[in-house]
Amino acid sequence: MTDALNDLMKLKYPDKEWKTFTHAPIPDNMIPEVFTETINKKRFYVTPDGNKYPSITTVLGGRAKEGIQKWRERVGEEAANKIMRAAASRGTAVHELAENYLNNEELKNQEVLPLFMFTQLKPELDNINNIVMQEGGLYSDKWGIAGRVDCIAEYDGKITVIDFKTSTKEKKEEWIENYFIQCTAYCEMFEERYGRAIDQIAVLIVCEDGGVQTFVKDKKDYIDLLQPAIDEFWAEYDMESAQPVLGESAEVSERLVPRR
């Protein structure tokens, strides 16, 4: 954070200490360009080779589908949609504030709830440094998956895949196994693309009441759950109904295949 910006942040938030983060990014010319495409209401990433791999969040979404459906039935469709829209908006805003801070930028979003949640999360963000990647697109030819990682950096001095989450209330660890599998997938993608080992994964959850949960894990504890999740996704995905989108060639659509 520049001296002038640091002074500005201190004027706006006099009770906070503001850190200047060091960056050690992957060079732009080494980062593959990937973009998303929706096929049969599922998010896929298109790799530079034209392969189409499902998003890891899409892959894992099926594991929580039954619980989400029961919740929607309990609260009603209209209320569920309203809650999910608010949660998505809140999550996006807090992510953007965290990204501003880690990039040594002024905080752009001044909405009360996201800003409050960010300030509660800030002490955990201050454990981050030597940032390698933020919101970076990744994919794995080995696993046939792709995604966009929140942050890869040193966390408490160890190279870590870091995922930021927001929540209405605190979560029990047994409820969030998917978060750990998701981060494990990012480890696999990053290591395959760049040949650099990841030491650990960290999931940082900030709640609307100001509570913060930190989960630091070893990917080795979740790697065995990744392939079954991918297999389950493809088992449920109706390949025969996957029609090419407008303008898509038959050659490219044939690359929409599971990797096992």
C-alpha cells in the first residue's frame, strides 16, 4: 500500500492497522487464458487446447444438491431465491474488498454489511503475504476439471491455496467437506500447470455476525475424495443431451468428455 493510500485508509478507518502486501506473481505470459461457457446449465471452462472441463464448483455442487433441495422446500422457493441472491451479492462484495486490500488498493465497496464483514476478516488476511495468484484461472488435463482460485500465497509462511467464504452463521466442519475438496483441486491444477508444490489449504469464513472461522488443512486428507466426486458428476451428467452451443463446432463439442 502506498504511503498516500495508507494515510487515506488511516483517516477513514483510524482504529485499523493497514498492511502493505508483497506480490510474487506468476508472469502474465505463463498464465493460460481460459473462459467459461454454460452447457446444459453447467459451467465449463474452455482451455487453450479447446478442451471443455467442468468447473470444480459445478462438479461438487451435485454432492450438496439433496440438502439444498430440502432446504428450498422447507423455506419456499421465493424465500430461497431471495436468500441466495443476497448471499451471492454479499459474497461478491466481500471478495472484492479482500482483493482490493491484498492488492494494496483503496476499498471500493462502502456498503455497511460487506465492509463490516471485511474488517472482521482483515486479521486473517494480514497473515497473507508474497501473493502468487489472485482470481486466477486454472485447469487440469489429468483430472479434467477447471476453476478460478481466490488466492495462492504464503499464509503463516507456507504456500497455501486460500479460499474466502461468507456465511450467514458459523458452519460445522462436517458440513464443509466440499470446500476442502475444492481447494485440493486447485492445488492439483496449480501444481500441474506450474510445477510448484502447495504446502497446505486454508478456508477463511466470515459470518454476518462478525464471527470468523479458519480451517487449515493438508490436501492429502482430501485427495482421495476428488476422483469419486468427478465420477459422480459425469454419472449424473447426460452426455447424450449435451448439444453444442450456437457457433460451436462438432470437433470442439467432442472434447466435452470426462477424464478418468
